[in-house]
Amino acid sequence: MSDIHGNWPALETTAAHIEAWRPDYVIVNGDIVNRGPKSLACWEFVKNKQVQDGWLVTRGNHEDYVTQYLQPPDEIDDFNQISYWTFQQVGEAVAAELAALPIEVTLEHPQGGQVRAIHAALLGTRYGIWHHSPDDEARRQIAPAPAVFCTGHVHFPFVRPLDNTLIVNAGSAGSVCDLGDTRATYAQVTWHHGRWSAEIVRVSYDIKQAIQDYIQSGIFEEAGPVIQLIYKEWLTGWPVLPLWGRVPNGYQQVEKLGLEKAIEAFLADFTVDETVKRLASNFYQLDSSPGRLLKGELEPADVQNYHTH
């Protein structure tokens, strides 16, 4: 799983679902913290699982956003207030632990080859892979290609066979952005009968408790205006932040109104109507790219390429 983003009820429920499945390995693929109200609780839980149960953990871009404040900043702009707020919540000692997390985790299967997990792609923690990424671009992002490449970052789950690699994007356990479906997601990756397969799993969790966590945390009052966009995106499951950056009544109004007023005006008019759905479909390239898969597998012939590695 990946992209927990400080959502404790989602993490708790998703972890229970994973443990009931009883996998050999659990990988938490970055962005445990930030955006949500309970980053410290989420990290403490994951860290405990890392120590006691052998969970494997990578660092995402939001760990980087938070840990940059280990060096005191000269100033903090409005766009970065949420990351600084999270840094204050977790403290310097935890931030140092987050900074020490590895960028990637690699497992070797004796018959199935290599399974590699990285938060976004090998080009960096901010360069995500999409279901619609051109093949050549995706090849560069996963090179050298493993048998299974596990990723996250974009909050939009999918399974994509490419050449001899199964690309698996787990979506987001804590802040999924999937055309209105707000359930947590994670990916089950399985070696069975000589082939790799993967499936996206959706998990319902206590949204009402998560809302209370936001309200009680002080995040709305203390973390700057961008949290309002983040919260609306989490609450609706629609790509609010990307749309705000693209429509005329969004980011383009910041110079005229200032950031806070521009966000207030945008959200006052925001409804999930047909226009928003069309813009989201364009953003995800749902009409101009091959259909998104939520499960898939590599045929045994594809896997043979990895048996000698």
C-alpha cells in the first residue's frame, strides 16, 4: 500500500484487511505522512509493524516535503504551510527517521525474478507513472525493468502489463482520487502457478472518524489555505488540486485575489457536475488511452526472461 497521508482510520482498516490476507511481505510505498491530520499516529503504527512484523517501507515525496524542515527555513510560503505544520506535529526525531527511509525496496523471487517498489519512479519521488504514460516513457521510469514494479504517488490505482513487467500502482490507502470512489485502495501481488498477478483491492473505512480527526487536529486553522483543496479532494474522491491548477477560476486567480481568497472563490463554486467529470476524464485521459485495468497478470512466457537473473 502507499499514500496513507496521515489518515489513521484508513490505515488501521486497510492494515487489518492486509493482515487477514496474510501475505509474505507488506510494503508501505511512501507518503505515510502529510496532507492528513494524523501523520504521527500513522508513522508510529508503520514503524511498529516494520520492527515487529518485518514490514518494508520506502520514502515518498511527502516525507521529503516534511523533512526539509530539519534545516530551519528562512521563510515558509503559503503553499508549503501544510508540510511545515506536519513537521511540527511529528517533531525533529521522527522527521529524522523519515529522512532515513530508503527510496526503493527490492525483493528477489527464486522463480519469478525481481519485485521492486518505489514511491513514484526511478526518475524520482515526484515523477509518477500513469496507466496512460507512453510506453517509452514508462520503460525509462522503471529501467532496469524488473518482473514486478510497484508504485504509487498518483492516487489512481491500476495494473499495467508492459513488455515483461507488471506495473502495479496501489492507488492510495489514505487519499484516493478515483472518480468519486473514496474507499482506500491497496494492491495484492501474487506469484501462483508460475506467473505474477496483481489486483487492486478497495476497503471501506470510517470516513466520519476521519472527518472528526481533521476538525479536531487544528489543521484547518494552522496549516494554510491549500489544506482546503486537499480536504475537498479527499472528501469527494475527485482530482480537485489538478483541476484548480487548470481552470480559469482556479490558480489563475491567485495574482488577482491572493491564494486564500482564490481558493475560497474556487471552492464556493465547486460541485461535482458534468463539467467536473469531463475535466477529470480529460485529466486522466480516459477517452484517449487504453482502458485502465484493476487486475492483470504476466503470462508464464513473459516471466521466463527473469528466471536466469
